[in-house]
Amino acid sequence: MKGYWIAHVKVTDQASYDKYIAGTKAAFEKYNAKPLARGGRYTQFEGEDRPRNVVLEFASYEDAVNCYNSSEYKSAREHRIGAGIATIVIVEGIE
């Protein structure tokens, strides 16, 4: 079954976050991530508001987890730490 990254982010240092975005390209290409939502318009109904909302689709839950744990993503992630507040969850899709 497919896997999905769901991230909610409040960016506090755009320059560092831009480096993170650029750095994720290698990991996302390696694991064939398909962006379904990346920023854009949203409406916050409940919970903590974070204005950047991202949904990435992977061929499998395992690919999604392996992407997050990959050396390529870990390298990019270093730029995100301290550049904002993020919540990232990986979920398994349904058929």
C-alpha cells in the first residue's frame, strides 16, 4: 500500500529552509516521492496552525519511511532544524 508524508510547518528562517527544500530533491527523486500538496491555500479548523502544509505520496509505506531515514534526507534535514517548527507523520494509505 502507498505511504504518505504529511507535514505541517511554520518557517522561521526562510534562507535555511530554502536550503532544506533544495537538499530534499535527491531523496525525493531516489524514492519517487510525488508531491500532492506543497504550501498553497489552506483553512485551519482545529489544532495548531502551521501555514506550510505538505503531502507527499510514495509507492509504499516502506519507501516513505526509508526516504525519511536515508542519508540524503538526513543531510537536507540539517537545514530544517532551527529553520522552523515542523510536525511530520508518515501514514500508510488504504486500498
